Amino acid sequence: MKIVLNKVRIINPAQNLDEQNDILIEDGIIRKIGNLNKEDLSNAKVFEFNGKICSPGLFDMHVHLREPGREDTETILTGSNAAASGGFTGIACMPNTKPAIDSAEVVNFIKSKSENHLVDVFPIGAVSKDRKGENLAPIAELVTAGAVAFSDDGVAVKTASLLRNALEYLKMYNLPIIEHCEDESLAGGAMNEGKVSTMLGLPAIPTIAEDLTVMRDIAVAEYVDGKVHIAHISSKNAVQLVREAKAKGLKITAEVTPHHFTLTDEALISYDSNYKMNPPLRTEEDVKAMIEGLKDGTIDCIASDHAPHSIEEKEAEFIYAPNGILGLETQLGLALNELVHKNHLSISQLIEKLSINPRKILNIPIPQISVGEKANLTIFDENEIWTVDIKKFKSKTKNSPFDKRLLTGKPIAVINNSKMHFDEKFTEI
């Protein structure tokens, strides 16, 4: 099939590319970029995307798909559909499934379930067997099966000794550990420790719970020359620790979620459990630090921490409700709204953080927008104003605090693996 993306603004920072042009795609391959002639347009389906931005396909490196084990809340298919709807052509899924992603069988299961979809799914292996923090998972087996990174996400790698062994092992494969930074002895609260938690009388988690583990991980990474990626960073001090580690040339990277650069702990005054997450929403000062970290490059990328939970679970008493919210279908809109339209990042910088840098961290090839390359593209409108409606989500669950929020900037279409998602439909191209 032949399609034309008419008059798109093509931006790929990895190629120093920013130009308005037409793109001809045939059988999933980019055949021509530039002025198209009559022959090019013959029998082609033309999409009028005048002025819309066309970037390398976006990539979310922190997604919970719940399958295997909790298919009532999300499956690999529904999560992938949500990713496509949100403008993503690739995702990496965390290992806290049941069973955990700690064997080649589970990696192969995920890969088989995701093949033939538009969205590429990359499994992240568990650092420890069953994520218990006792014994290393079979790392070589997991790498051979296709794991692109390792994490015990949901909790930190339990001990410095286990972390050291895993990092030394992973040096053979040049792969990172993605760390949920939270000191176990200070964990277990329902929100951020501070003025608001005192007012609400809720058990709290201090920022030092995050800072201590970031500190430990940087020290161990420096000692063994390993690669550590700090997941969902949320505290001001943690951002400064990463900044100092990068200044020393250590192999430390970091991601932030849209909710941590958008919301503060004051949102919990409503006792709405859709604002309950881990790490918890922090203070205004921390939010400003996230934005500064994004601006100066301390924080490499944006990731959703997409965490589906059933309505019944989220409607439990606040302190018992599970942590986490959906993110795939609001992430791009929130990033455009809060970062680009408030002049914190340029469009090119945003594309780096949502497409280029996550793939660099995971050693995944960056899509090129060039003739002869496979079309792996995201098309979005930076100026379209829309209202989030959780009823329209492709995810199985609806646990988002952003329902009815007005956003400026919206995904329009994605193309990958000879498939296109546009106007809420998948088509073969």
C-alpha cells in the first residue's frame, strides 16, 4: 500500500532534521521525501497533515502491562493499543508481573504476544529471582531471550551487594539497571511527608527514602563502572545527586513522569486515590527541580510509569488503595502542555526525551527519517486543544487523575511495522 503524509514538519534531532515536506511511504518503507510528482501520488492514500509534526516514533521505557498474571487490569494487547493511541511506537515493560519476568519463558511469552502489533514491546528482566532481592535472576538467559534492561521495579534492588553483582554482570552486555529508588526501611506510607501529610493525618514517605537509594546506587555504579538508570525521579535532592554524578562522568541516567512535573502533593487534599502513586507526588519545590532537571539535561527522558489498577482496587480506603496511574494516553499531551507551551523545552528537546534518549539508554536503534528506512513515525499536533476523557482510553482501566483536563497538544497518528494507527483505527499500509 502507498500512503502520503502531506506537508508534515519533519523533526528528528538525531539527524539535525527540521523541515516541512511530503513523505511517501510504500509497504511500510519511506520511499521519498520532498515534492511528489503525479506518479508518486498515483494510487496513494493522502493524509493531509499540513503543519503537523512528524518525529521518530515515540518510546516509553517504563510501562506496566500486567500480563502475565493480572489480565483483568491490562494485557499486552490493550497496553500496546493504549501506547499507539498515545503516540508511541515502542515501549519497555517492567518485570513485576505474575510470574515475574525472570526467565526466558516469560520473555518469550511477552514477545510472542506482542509480535505483529504496531507497537514494539521490549521486556525488562528482573534483577533478582521473583524480584525477592535474594538471588540474581538468570541474567545471561534473559539477555539472550531479549531483555533490554533489568529492574526489580516496585522496590529497589534489595542490597548493595546484589546491586554490585548485577551491575558487574551487566557490564558484559552494556545494559543498565533501572532502579526504583526507595529505602525499604522508610517506605510504606501513603503520600509525601510534609505539611500536607500532617494536615491530612496520612502515613508519609520522606524524600530521603528516595535520596538514600539514589546515593547508594551512584556509589556502587561508580565503584564498578556500571550503568544505573534512576526511574521516576521525584525529589529535588535526587535530581541534584544525578546532576553531580553526571558531572563526574558516571554512567547515570534518569527519567521523570508527567505527573511528577505537573502535580504536587496538595492534590491529595481531595483524598482521590488517583493521585496516589509511588514515588508520591512531592512539593512545588520538587516539581520545579524536575523541570530544571529536564531543561539542563540532568533528566534524560520522560516515561509514564503506566500502572493500571482496577476501579475496585482504587476505590479502597485511601491508605489501602494501590499506587499508580495510567500514563500512556496522556503523556504526550501533558508534556506538550506543561513543558513546551510553558517554554521549558523546545519541540526538538521534547522529542529527544520521548523518542531518542530512551532508545539510547536501552541500546535500541533510533528510527531514521530517511529514504529506504522503515517508517517508524509519530505524527502529532502541538496546538490542538482537547479534553482528556478516560472513557475513550484504550487501556483496560481508567485510573487517571487527568480526566476532563484541558490540554494543548495531541497525538494524531503512529506508523510502524507496516501498520498505521489513525482516527482510532489500525490499518495495514
